[in-house]
Amino acid sequence: MTKHETFTENYKRYGAMIMKSVMAQTKDKELAAEICQQTFLHYYRTMDKVDESRIKPWLLQVAKNLLIDYWRKASTRKEFLVERSYRCAGRIRSGYGKAMHGQDVHLPVVRGFERGK
């Protein structure tokens, strides 16, 4: 069997499984398709070194590693800081103090991460 035939057979056999596995973790169809594509591209480039009897767990591990890499890179790129000032429309009582109608209320800085979009 040629390299191309082996690749095509394994893609048909395991492609949907990889896609479902990544979709279960990301809930994002486009991201899952991207990770699946990268997984099989990596497989194609290194398939001479891959033990065919262990192809399923190998593909799952590659997909998992690619997803971890994606989230790691996304968390550093998409880090954001938010500080907002709102005009008070009435009385506010909270842990941040009191505000009367017409006064500015400064909320604390919120630090967060945004996942993949």
C-alpha cells in the first residue's frame, strides 16, 4: 500500500473520531476542524515513524497536544484588562462604596482570558 493510500485509509477511519474528540473539548466547529487538519498534516509528515498498530492513540495524543498549544498561545495573545466607569442612574450600595445619582462609579480592574474566536 502506498503512503497516500495509507494516509487516506487512516483519515477515513479516524478523521471523524478526532473531530468529535476535539469538538467535545472546544465546542467550536472551526477550531476543531483546524486542530483535526493539523493533526493529520502532522501524521502525513511523520507517518514513516508512526507505529501503525498504535495509530489511534497516537492521533488522539497529537490532537490533544495541538489543542493545549492552541489554548496556551491564545491565553497569552488574548489576555485583556478591563476598567470601566459608569454613570450612576440611582443609588448603588455594594462592596465598592456608595454612589448617588449622577456620580461616577469606578469598578475594579477585571483580568481575564478569552478562548479562541
